[in-house]
Amino acid sequence: MEGLTASITRLIPKDATIFRQSGRGRCIVIRGPDRGESLVVDQGTVTIGSGSSAEVQLSDPTISRRHLSVTLAANGVVVRDLGSTNGSFVGGARFQELLLGFGAEILIGQTLLKYLPDEEQVEVAPAASERFGNMLGRDPKMRQVFSLLEDVAASEATVLLEGETGTGKELLAEEIHRHSPRSGKPFVVFDCAAQPKDLIESALFGHVRGAFTGVVADRKGAFAEADGGTLFLDEIGELALDMQPALLRALDKRTIRAVGGTGQRMVSVRVVAATNRDLRAEMATRRFREDLYYRLAVIRIAVPPLRERPADVALLVQSFVETYAKPPGVSVRQPDLDRLARLPWPGNVRQLRNVIEHACAVSHGAELDLADFLSSVAAAAPNIGSIALDKPFKEAKAAVVEEFERVYLKALLERHGGNLSAASRTADLDRKHLRELLRKHGLWEESE
């Protein structure tokens, strides 16, 4: 390949807490002689072909000397066929000129290109405040999130919140809405994991009378209910693969069609999505569509688990005590706060809130009684003497957390006689997430 030094680079994986889609993209060669290379789509127009007159020269002999031009636009990339012999195709249809969305694939000769936006790490100074609406955070990681969302909330950018169950993703989504120009309009929560598969299309887009058996009236879906406001798509990673194209169309076109209906309805909806899955890993195994991912992850934020921000524990405990303690003025001993901060908290902030609420309900006097809770956790915790001090801190910490999870979950399941629903309520974990944790530690089989 010639003349590609400035225009084609290999993709370099990046990892950080906060990403946003940059003002440029890449056309990646996913099939053909130049597979694995990518064309940077930045400013101006770039021509692609097999001849020396093309600015990007590929080695595929079945493409024309000047085959295709690529130009970055505000909402995608404009591609034009330059009179090629064999043509240019998207979705099996030949085209002369079109606007590509993220994730679209272009076939030229034997070469298949996919257009993806670049993600760039966002360096954000932590907010001065330890509060973003009703969200609290003293740790710099959380204050970075607050700082970014103060700006993002005022925009129409779609936000993807990633993080474990109980980290506060729904509360963050609600605060994005409350700090936005749409704050006076509806905030609608749609749990993708809780919807029956055969009813999810109706739940999202609505249905008309007679659409299927037993339907005697029209019904609005989540998009229509959120019109003018914000739609929070919780656990988006659980959305069935065959429903993802319909959601993508609604996000792209801002129109919906009710099940059984014939007309399209325009909707104005700002979307915030959340997941406890790694959607990039889901894309790699083809369980989540790339084009939908890039449509959702305009701003991508990984909400850190509570065990990675122990400085927040005391702040959160104080807030929960003020909320639940009757009468007010109850204090928490500093040694208890220190012990709480050292726990791994598999259920994150939600689990901590549950613990403090329960302690407030059973405590009497001026101090919160956490003795029973701390004793039970200490009994389930791994022996501190077993920590492998020859390992790096991160690996040793992960091993302790792993062991705590195993012991805690085993005891939890035994306490409830294998009843998953009761165990999930006690642990304040989503039932599906709890089942996945049990499987991870070999404590659950499908036959059970």
C-alpha cells in the first residue's frame, strides 16, 4: 500500500472513565486485501481508489482507480461513487451518493468498509461541589462525572451510563433531565430487562386497538409518554437483538409507529441509556449492534463502584442517617465509618442505603447500632492474613473482593433456602444480576 502514512492508522484501544465521540470518524476495512486498516475521516474530502491519483490507495484490484469520495458531515459521513466500474453498495443497494450513519457498511469491489466515530477521552476537572442534585460524591471520580454532566445536561447529547447495579445510574439520568431545558417535561423510565419479549415493541412505541388479541383500546408507548422530555432506557444491554433495529430507527428518524398502526408520529425525546454490561464486548460477540451502540454512546460514562470510592462512604452514610433516623441527630462512630469504607459493597450505594435504613429502624439512642451488621460481614469476609502480599495492589484487592463475593453469596443463598427472589431482596440486587454473580462463582445452575 502506498501513500497511506498520513491517512490510515490502526485503531488503538483506550480505557477511561469518560469518553465522548469526537468530531471525526474512521472507515475501517473489515474485509478485503487491506483488512485491519482504517481511514481517518476528518476535515475536507478524501478519495479512495486503487490508482495513484486517489488520495488513499488500496490494493484491492477490483475497485476503480478513483472509486469513492468520503466527506465528514455533522451527523455522519457523505460518500459519493465517482463513476466506478463495479459500483458502491450499502445493504445490497447500489448508490451514487448518500449519508452514512454510524456503523454503516460500504462494499466496493472485494473491500468492505465500516464507518465508526472516534471516541476520545474527556479530561474533566472535578467539580468543586460534592453534590449534583440529589447525587453525592466526595471522590474525585464522582466529582469529575458531576462536572461533565453539568455541561452535558444543557445539551441534547445522548448519554450512555455504564456501571454495576446499585451505583446510581437512574439517579444520574434523572439529574441530567432535571438540569436540562426539558426539566418541565416528562422523565420516563423504561426497563428493558423487565419487559416481556413479545410486548416490548408495544411498550416502546404503543399500539392501536385491535393490534393483537385482547387489545380493546389504544395505548401510548414510552416514546410518546416522554415526548418533549427525557426517555431513560435502563439495562439497554438486555434489549433483544431483533428489537434493536426498531429502536435505532426511532432514534435516527425521531418518528415512531404504533403496533398495528399505519401512520408515523414525530417525537421529540432526549435519550439517556444505562447498562451493567460491557457493550463493546457484547458487540464483539454480535449480541449488540454496533450502529445502535454508537448512536447511544455520544457521551459514555463509567460510573465507578462504591468500593473504588471509599471516600464517599462517610458522606453517603451521613445523608442516609439524616433521611431515615427518627428522631434526628443520630451519630455514627468513626471506627464504624472506617470499617464501612473498607467493605467491598457488591450492591454498591443501594446496598449501603439499605443497611443504614435497617440500622436506623432498629437502633435506639444517640448512636447508630451497626454491631450486628459489621459482625455478620466480618464473619463472611476473607481472612486478611490470606492476602497475597507478593501481588500488585490491584490484583490483591480484586482477589479479596472475589472471595468476599463468593462467601457472601453462598451464605445468602443458604439463608434463603435457594430462593433467588428472597435472596435478591435481602441483598438489594437485581434478580438477574444476582443470578449472574451466582453463576460466576459456580453457585447456580439452570436446573435449579
